Amino acid sequence: MSSLSSSSSSSSRSPLRVLRPARLAVALALATALAGCTLIPDYQRPDAPVDAAYPTGAAYTMPDGAAAKPASQAGVPTADIGWRDMFPDPLLQQLVDLSLSNNRDLRIAALNVQAAQAQYRIQRSDILPTVGVGATESAQRTPHDLTSSGTAVTSHTYQVGASVSWELDLFGRIRSLSEQALQTYLAQDETRNATQLTLVAEVVNAYLSLRADQELLKLTEDTLKSQRDSYDLTKQSYDGDVATALDLSQAEVSVRTAERNQAQYVRQVAQDMNALVLLLGNPVPAELRAQLDAPGHLDDALVPTALPAGLPSDLLERRPDIRSAEHSLLAANANIGAARAAFFPTISLTGSAGTASATLGGLFKGGSGAWSFAPQITTPIFAGGSLLAGLDVAKLQKQIQVATYEQSIQTAFREVADALAGRGTLDQQIQAQQLLVAADQRAYDLSQQRFRQGVDSYLTVLDSQRSLYDAQQVLVTTRLARLTNLVTLYKALGGGWTDKTVQAQAAAGEPSAPAQQVAR
């Protein structure tokens, strides 16, 4: 506790002068050395609760090397590939840039980092002495029946001086709390990086969904036009007693189905745009909006296929969410040191020096100097079990953080494995679907030919047309699934934290990792 109280004694001898300079130096050196000690347990990183390698088998076959599109920086770990190199489309890069500048989730994460950093500075300041300057006036009136003179007396005391308060951190309580605050700050910083990875992936996926739905809308509009033409022909045949009422009804069913799908895709395109605007955090500029509104299609070459997966152990260093979980674990470990230190004595040094006088004008006259020195030691003897319970809580919190850290590793392993399985099978699925579309197209062409020759009814044509339309829709959605899976693989491996590839940054003399400049 700081104190501004001072005595009116005119003695100028300080108890600090009683100590010889050599002894004082030894005492201060010993206090400083002891203050560097902590009771934080030695940290051992928990073993990763996953296999040493990703799953293998038919689902995890790499795409054909001739067809695989490598990232622009060959030989670089996926996590170090900048998102500009990963997604070279200029329009998509502008969208990601806007989101990184304006997205509210990312802004909140950045503000949380700043708040945690400020809290660390607050906690770290406790290890230094607190110095203050103050002035006080006290007035007191004593009634006449309590004075020796029999008359009421009013007295004043004026004090001006500086005070110093310092807790000697002999057992590392303050340093343990400071380390906990530091690790909490670093965890928040990694959370911000993880938020950026997620944001980049979400913007890319939203853009891909928009383009896929625009392509599906165009396909539906073309199909609707064709089916309306077929309905008109069937109506003419029905009016000429060539086609039956069932033929006409079946043709109308196809038209109504296509009209329903058209309305559905118009809605989905609008919702895709709304989702993209939310991710960007700002209205889309008119120039970019015109490019997005223009009829588009899904670019199958937008995302590289040959992304190196590395080993599961790489995730411990590459995934910011795993690094954040480990910093939280380190914070819990440091908190045990603070809980242990609470069992030991607390030593505080409090002193003040200045001038005091019974009159305001006498504050700065000779002989008005005043000082006080009040060292204090507090040793816990009985606290009702609260200190032991506090240590138990700290140990349990560490166990919780260990489980959270291990769970984050398992989640990352599963995400990468799932994305690898998707990469190994979606290409084959697309190839099969393309063959199915080609087969349905041939069946549709043959059914039309047989109808014109009078061999089959028009119902065969309508069935073939519906099968072809369904197969074309599935092909577009499967292509979208392939691209979003590659984006997920890029994010799951830790990619997206930097706009430029790390090797390119190093060549340009730029930092190759997120800066974490923290003064300890």
C-alpha cells in the first residue's frame, strides 16, 4: 500500500543511511536475484494424440501428376504459400483484400489482441516499484473540555512528498502472473491469425458458390427455353391429334420444374451475393459489383491441386489454432506458479519522503523534512483451505487446457485427412459424372431422333431431357465441391496467414512470419 503520511520530526537521518553501502548493494542484489525465481512447473509439450502419418488407401490417391496443377511456388509448404499465389484471379484477390480490411470478425479479433497486450503490460508493471507524488492537508478541532487549556483548539497539518511502494517478488508470484498474461496475449494473437485463415477461405468459397450458382442459373435458363420449345411442339401435336394428353402433361411438368429451378437459382445467386457482402464488411464497389453480376462460370483451374500435405507433426507449428491452444496451456501452467507462490510470505517495502508543517508557509522552511519507511511481511497461516483450493483449481485448469490442446490437434488431423480424401476422390467422381453427362446427351439425341421417326413416344424424349438436366446440375455441384475441398485443404494445412509466399518474402527482405514483438 502506498503511503503519503509523514512525521513532523525534523530529524534528517534515514534508516537507509544506517546500512553501509556494501551491505545495501548485497541486499538489493539478493532481492533482485530472488525476484527472478518462479514456481512455474517445467513445461513439457503433450504428445500429439494422432498417428504419425495421414491415412492411406484408395480414397487418398494423389491426382494424376499430368493433370495436377501445382502451386506457383514449388517445394514450399502449403502453409507458407501466400493466398495471392494460391488464388491468382484478380477479382478474387480484390475481394479478399477488402475483407481483410473491413471484416468485423477479423477486426474484433485484432482488438482482442490489443486488449490482451494492454492487460499484459498492466500485469508486467506490478514487478516494478510504484512511485507517486502527493500533497495533503488535515484539519482537526478539539473541543474545550478535552484540552488542557480549557479552550477549543483547531490544528492543521500540511504534507508534500513522494512515496514508493514495492513488493519484492521473492517467490515469483508477480512474474508467474505476468507470464500468464503474456501467454494469453500470444494466444489471442494466434486466434487472430486463425480468424484470418478462416476469412480468406470463406471469401473464396463464397465467390466459388456465386459462380457455381450463376452457372446453374444459366444452365436452367437454357434448359427452360428448350423445354418450352418442346412444350410448344407437343401442344401443336396434341392439337393435331398426334400427341396424347399425357404427352402434353409430361411436357408441362418439365417446363414447370425448370421454372421452379430458375426461381431457386435466382434466389441463391442473390443470397450468395449477400453472404459475400457480409464477409467483405463493406458494400461492394460498383466496379467489382459489375464484374460479379456479369454472367459467370465456375473456373476449374482456379485452385491448385498439388498441395503438399507434409506430416501431422507439421500442424503443431503451422496451424494457428493449435498454437493458440498451446499458448493457453502455457498460461495455465504459469498460473500454477502464482498459486504455489501464494503459500509463501509476501514482502512489501513502503516509504515516503517530503516535507511537513503545521502551517502552509512552513512547508519549505528548514527543519520541515519528514520521511517514513515501513517494510511489511505477510505470511499466510490459516486461510480456510482457500490457498490449497486455488492451487487445485490451477492444476485442473491446466488439465482442461491439455485436453483442449489435444482436441485441437485431433480436429486439425481430421480436417486435413478429410480434405485429402476429397482430393483423392472428387476428381474421379467428376470424370465419372462427365461421362454420365455425355451418355445422357447421347440418349437425349437418340430419343429425339426415334421420336421424329415415329419409333418412340415423346415421353422418352422428356425422360431423357430430365436425366440430362439432372446430370448437368450434379456435375456443376461436384465441381464446386472439388474446388471448395481444395480451399479447405489449404486452410486446414495452415495456409492463408500471409498474402505472399514466404520464400518470396524472404527474397524481398520482408518478415516471413507474423511479428510477435513483445518486450519481456
